[in-house]
Amino acid sequence: MDNTLSDFLKKSDTISNKLYTKGICLQSDEISDYIKTLYKDIKMIQSISRRLADVANMCKEFIPNKDINTITKVDPLPTAEDHSISRCYMKTEKKSLVDDLTINVNVVNSIDLIPVSNLYYVNDINQFAVNINGIVIKGNLAIIKNKKSKKSKQCSHGIKCDQIKNNKCLYYHPPDDYKKLSLKIPEDNRVFSPSSWVYNGNKNKKYIRKLGGKNTIVEDLKYIKKTNDFNELFNREGQLIHDILLYNILHQEKMLVKYSYW
């Protein structure tokens, strides 16, 4: 046999990394070829394992009867405890955004090595969700109105709200409020105005973004930490998942033709 155990492991690691980085983007035929390759290698390794196990068990025939119980029969197939985990080759580093502000990120050598961050639909909260860098961002498409709406603001009473049980509260309740009260989650969308996405240095205005670009982020953070601006923190998640869903719609409609002049 020309292949070493290291060769088999390298081949399986290559396939594992492709699945990890490409995920559902892989073609079915390509995945089928991976399966055939792995099955072929598994059969080859199993045949060798079987031969080694047979010889090992044959050796027991030459052990005196009084000592034979000290040696168990060799099983040629691995148990669950014998399986090793898939290996990937990412490393985590702190990357600077601005002075004194860093984030922990996985580092890869090229864009092709970035794993697919799948978008999920979570049944028990009736929302879409994605895990980015360990942060779960969840929500649905929002309704955009020219004027502010009470649904733009989360109900400050939470599960203590008197109107949530009869679904008459005029403010927005996240699904967790209904879950904690064992209530059915209604079709309740966030409402934003176009200005909700606008950054403005005027910190007195409500609903607009107070955390801005690289040139202002340090001072903006100081303000938000000082005032604990709940609207800014609460709106970010809903706005982000809304934009992610819109971008996926554009992709599904084949409208994202990037760099068409290349």
C-alpha cells in the first residue's frame, strides 16, 4: 500500500476544511465525490484493521488458559471514543479597529477559507438568526414607515406589561417576552423610519444612530456608556438582521453581480 496513515488524514482534513468553509455552497456532485473517496479509504483502512485484529486475536490461542482472561478480544472497528474530531487551521487574533479598540477574530490567509455563516430560522421564536463571531443576531424583516411608530420602541414593562396577554400592547415585544409567559408568539414586526439608519452627531435626537464611523467611534462610545442609550443598543440588532435578509433577497434574485467589468 502506497498511502500512509498521514496521507489518509491529510485527505480527510482537506475535505473537512472545504465543508467547513464552503458548506451549502458546494455542489451535490462534488460532495458525492467526497463521499466516494472517503468510503474507498475507509474500506481500505478497515481491511487492514481487520487483518491486524485477526492476527492479534490469533495470538490469544498461544496464551496459557490462566492468562487468557487478561486480554480482551480486539475489535477491528473503532468505537465512538476512538473517533478524533475534525481539525481546522484557523487562529484567533486581536485586530485593531481604532486606537484602544480591538476585536477577536479568526484569521485566514485568503477569502476562500472563510467558513459559511449559515442563516437559520428558529422555530420557537419565529425569527431568523445568524451567529457572527459568537454573537447571535436575530429578527425579521422590519416595516419601514415615514413616521415614527410605537412599534419602533420596545415595551419598557417587558413581561410585566398588562396588555401583552391580550396582544393589545402598542409597543414592540421581542419573542422572549412571550416565551417567558408561555404565550403564542404573534406576527409582530419591528417598525423603523428611514432616519433610523442615519448617524447624527446630535445626541439629543431619538432613534437615530449615535454610534458612528471610525472618526467618531471613541467619543460616541463614551457617550453611549455614560447615558446607557437603550434605543441605540436595541435598534442595532433589528436593523442588522433586516439588512442581512434584504441582502439575501438580492442574492436570491441574482442581482448581486459583483465586478461585472472584470
